[in-house]
Amino acid sequence: MLYNWELPDWPNFTFLINKIERKLYDFAQGTGEVNALLKSLSANVRQETILELMLAEAIKTSEIEGEFLSREDVMSSIKNNLGLNKTSEIVKDKRASGIADLMINVRNTFEEALNNQVLSNWHKLLFVNNNSINVGSWRTSNDKMQVVSGRLSNEIVHFEAPPSSKVSHEMDVFFEWFNRTSPNNKQEIKDPIIRAGIAHLYFESIHPFEDGNGRIGRAIAEKAISQTLGRPVSLSLSKTIESDKEKYYQALKNAQKSNEITDWLIYFVDVALDAQLGAKKMIDFTLNKIKVFDLFKERLNERQQKVLQKMYSFGLDGFIGGMSTKKYISITSTSKATATRDLQVLENLGILVAFGGGRSIHYHLNYP
């Protein structure tokens, strides 16, 4: 079987626009709605919503690759980078700092052309202080670059990328295509999702780095959408992708067998539409959080406020396992009787909802 890059029509991707036109229209309409919602928010609520979306993208793009980072570390890194912490907080996990710095760089430089230097810088941010791979440079090994699954004795090869000797040339052609199809250039692709979908598939098919291709590839997709929209995009593609990683990898695998990519673009626009819905939910969630603290600020003690901040910091994913008396004691260093009483007050106020009973009782935020 030949892979897409081995076919004579590579990299001239084709697709049937009539199969995705309606979905593209829905995305354009949804983009306007999300932008209008963000503009209607107060500055502090808008900033908090954007921070939560950036956090979700950073966390989920890492989880797709099997890296599970602390939400607190990533958010602290984002705020440190943006100068939003009163004093810079120490973040020991360099991976959290790296992915946070990458997210901010992608957002702040979306208008700039894509080239070798940009991707080298992104790769260095992602793998800061990593000495186990060739950081910031294309792969050079003579070994085959394969995407595999299964045990060593029974591996399944899903895809094999071009040999390292061809990577430099392939990336030069990719950069030329990406910049040529950007706004106001020779062959501009006006729809952000078509351009982002092609860019992501194109880059993943070259697989130019030893590691980090997935995260860099999703950052390229975000850059493509932002460029075409003319503003930093406010959604998390990776959150949707991570929710069904098998579907993502299967879609990529199928797309890398041919340069007719209609099915891939159908998948990709569905991801974008779901990410838009997630952005709207995040706006609602942030507004709900602000409303709770404003409405009950005189009735919440410091312990309750600290616990609620902790629970809200997990965003739409929810506080893992819910809040229990034991967890409340751990967070606030209070007695069992006080913790039980505080939680009952939060339930009576309608802020938390109780599940289970007896020793197994736990609480979730009262948010649909």
C-alpha cells in the first residue's frame, strides 16, 4: 500500500465542497455568535473565558499524546507569561511551562508567516530542557518514522512518513503552500476550516520532528484558523479531539491513504463545530462562576470560597470525583464537623448538588 506522500498527485489535495458546504456555513455563523458573546462580556469575564479556553487547549493537546499535566501548573504558566500574576509563580513542571508558552506564542503571532524558524521555536518551547531528542530541528535518523500501536511483538503500522532525507524539501514546499494560501496572497483559501484541515493533515503526513508532531500540528491548525478569521480563534480543537482519540487517529489514517480528502474535512469541520459549542458552554460556565461569587460573596466564608475556586478551576470537565468531606478537609485544613457543615450550607444555597449517601456522599457544582 502506498501512502499519500508516495502518490503522484501529492500534495495536490482534492475534495468535494458540496459535501461540507452546509457545515462550513454553520461554522461561520457560530464564529460570529461566539465573537459577539465575547464582545458582550465585561473585560475581566472575557479575559477569564479566554484563559480557560487556552488552558483547555494546552491540557488536552498534551493528553492526546499521553501527557497529563497539572491544571494549576499550566494556568500559572499562562498567567506568568501574560503578566497576570502579582508575583511570578514558580512552576516546577517544565512541560507545563512549555505548552503554556507555546499556546501564547501561537495566539500572539498568528498573523506572521510560517517558516522553519517559527516551528523550530515552537518545538524548543515544547521540549525545553529535553536532552533525549533533537530539539528544534528536523529528524535525521535513518530509521523509519512510523505511527504504530500494539505490543512490540505484534505492532500495527498505521502510517509511515517520508524518510528523513526528504523532510527538509517537503517542509519547504509545505511552508510555501501555507503562506501562499493565507489571506491576501496568491492562492488564498478563504474558508478557515478547509485551510486548517488541509494544513494539519499535510503537516502530520510529513511528520518532520522526532517527537511533538501532533501538538505542533494542532497549533498549526489553530494558526490557520486565526489567520483566516483575522483574529485569535477562541475555541479548543484538542478538547474535542481528545474526547474520542480513536476516531481522530482513524480519520488521519484513512486520509493518509489518498489525496482525495473529503472524508477528512467532514471529520475536521465536525471537530470545529463541536469546539465552537464548547466555547459557548465555557462562556456560560464563566458567567455562572462570576454570578455565584457575586451573589453569595457575603455569605461564603474563606474556606468555602477556596473550595469553590478549586472546583471551578477544573472547568467544564468538573472536579474529579466530586467534592467530599475528606477532600474539603485536605484543602482547608479544617475539622470534619466544620467541613460537613460548610458543604451542607453550599448545598442549601444551591451552589452544590449532593450525590450518594453516607460516607460516599460527594458534591458537584450546580451547573448543567
